[in-house]
Amino acid sequence: MNNKGRLLIIGAGPTGIGAAYRLKKLGYEDFLLVEAAPKAGGLARSFVDDKGFTWDIGGHVQFSHYDYFDAAMKEALGEEGWLYHERESWVWIADRFVPYPFQNNIRYLPREMAAKAIRGLINRPPFKADPNKDFGTWIDQMMGEGLKEIFMAPYNYKVWAYPVDMMGSGWLGERVATVDLSRVTENILMERDDLSWGPNNTFQFPRHGGTGAIWAALAEQIGDKHLRCNTHIVSLDWQNKVAITAEGEKLEYDHVLTTMPLDTLSKTLTPELPVVTEASHQLLRSHSHILGIGLTGEMPSKLAKKCWMYFPEDNCPFYRVTVFSHYSPNNVPEPETGKYWSLMTETSESTHKPVNREQLMEETIQGLLNTGLIHDRSQIVSQWSYVAEHGYPTPSLQRNALLSKIEPELKKAGVGSRGRFGAWKYEVSNQDHSFMQGVEWVNSTLFDVPELTVRFPDTANAMWGRK
């Protein structure tokens, strides 16, 4: 293989690990992966609290669009390291659970609410293809005013922490189930559930160690020679091809891949790239508050098989709750006793949707009581919290225009920026997407193979049904 020089990879989350994994598989030795945190994994790390409960940074589930990723996951944990689940996701609304996708199962709603949804569907304005249309308009044209008011607008505000009319619609693809009026009507008349939509209708999860176990295993394969944690890059001198650490160490490179968030990256570039600085700070994002509640006593029967649940109403701060003990019995202490179970909640925050951080745990517990997920505070034996300051890269109306300014400037500076916040493309920021962004950057750098995932998200996402 022709040596393309020293490759520096900044950030050992799924993207950085994907790049390093590919290099190892190719037998390419002249590279270094650096990570500011004490451990690899990025937003896919896991933690064990002081009571022995395991927690992820959000409700990660493992499904794939890529054979290469599948092979890496099998290699990471082996055949026996995985548990397999059929998705059961539900919406809690009007004091009842409605199967997800909500829009296909409105027969569960109270009669007046269901009638409102149907009227909105019948009276939808004509759908007009427009890549620049805002998400609110897309909802109006695709689902009607009823579903928008009942579920789509309040729920998406709780998820993204921005109103739907501030968001674009080009990211949607497989992320949001559309509505077929005849299908909805048949579901009502036939009293039929409609549950299997989407790429994650089945998923896998590590038997031990949470999602972080995957990335810890792959990091171990990369090895200490090529992976350095506790190494924080504070300056990226792109003209001289030198990255400088917080300790003042200079790391020379010929090619660099950074997975830092674009707004963070812009502050490290030396000399500054004004276009990148200005545009990256106009990109929208939300903070994610992950709260873990470890419980004892009897789990409500209504949660018996549920994986995760969505909450559009304002009687709780969270938008999603995962029954995390269902993902693996080893996510709780003493799993053989069946004594414990766990719920993990997610709450978003932005300047448009502020959160009282000091009160959030109390508000979350009250929300669990309000929604009937727990029946008494005495059940709680553990409380854990984590704030991802960069939680969701928001697909705002201006995002694509801003990225079209940022990407050419970084390319001219010889800086590859990939990953959940390095590319700032939510539609290709799952674990498999992020991993493959790293793999594909290596293929492009070493072999001039065009990248698919970051360049053509719709094509990448169309591959989920390939098998």
C-alpha cells in the first residue's frame, strides 16, 4: 500500500474509531487517534452508577445500514455478546398508550381526538415537493392540522427544543413515517395495529456493559500504540499541519480527520477561518439531559414488553423514556434476583426551550408519577444524570446553506470533519452512520474512493432494507 503519510484522527467516538478500525484492517500503521476524555466512545459511552446500574447517553439501539458495520459489530462482541429485540415503542397521550407510529394507530385515541386527526388528513393541502420547505409545512401537507396539533408539533418541540417552523424537512427520509389515509382508515375499521414501520423495528443490544461495551472492545483492538486518551487538542494549525494539545505537545500530520463539533472546531483553527467561525455558530443544536432512575419493586404491567415510549404532553419534562432494563438484564445490579429495573429519560434544552437544571431530577420523578410509569417514590433506589451539551444537531432551515459555506473552507484547509457534530447531519448520525463516515474518510484519503454516507444521506439510508 502506498504510504499517504501520517494520519491524525481527533475524537474516539464511533467516527474516529471507525477510521482507526479501517486503518488497522488495512495494515496501515502510520496513524494516531486522540481522545480528550479518559475513555473512548464519545456519545456512545456507558456508565455504571454507584448503585450498580448501567446507563447509556440516551436511548441507543443497534441496527444497521451496512454489511461492513455488521461485521465490525460481530467482531467487537462475538455471537454471544448480543441480545436481540423486537421494537415495541409507544406514545403516551390522553392517559393511554398508542402504538408507534402514532399516525398509523389513531384508532386508540379518544373519539373526538381521532375525528380531529381524520378531518385534518382529509383536508390536507396539496403536497408540494420543495427541499426548502420547513418541517411545519411538511407536517401540514403530509399529515394535516389535526395530527400536527395533537402530536407532531408538541412532540417534535420537546425533542428538538425548537419550533417545527424553524426546522427544514430535507432530513426526514426514513426518520418519520408518512401517512396513507386509506391505510389509517383500514386500521380503524379492521381494528388493526400497525407496528412494524422503520429500520429499527428489530434491534440488537450488548448483553453486558451497555452500548459503550462495543466501542471499548473496538478501541482495545486499535491498541495503545495508536490510541491516546486524555489528549485534548486546543489548536489545529492547518497551514503547518500541526495539532497542539493542552499540554503543549505538537502532533504533526499529513491528513487530519476531526470529529469535534463544528462550532468547537472553529475555535481551534489556526489561523482562524472566519467563514467557518461565522457559519458554524449559526448552526442550531440542543442539549440532551439523560436521567437514569434505578427502581425496585414491581414494574407496572403496562411496561412489560415496551422498549421505549414518547411523551408529547406537558405533564412531564421528558420526550422519551426507555425501559433500559429490558435492553439487557445486566443493566441492573443483581440481575439474577429480578429485584431491580430501570427507566432512562431524555429531556432537550435550547435557548428556545430552557430547562431548570437544578430542578430537572425532581420534575422528572414527578413526570414519571404523572404518567404512571412509577407509582411511588419509595421505588427509587438510584438517580443518575448526564448532560450532553452537544446532544442533537438540529436540521434547521439554514443548515444546508451554512454547511455549504463551511465544507469548502475546511476542504481547502485540508481538514476532514465528520461524525454526528463534525458533519452536523442528523439524518446520518446513528452509530452505524458515524462509524462508516470514519471508514469512508479513510477509503477516500488512501484510495480516492468517493464517500457515500456524508455526501448522499438518502442513498445511505435507503440501504437499511437491503437484506
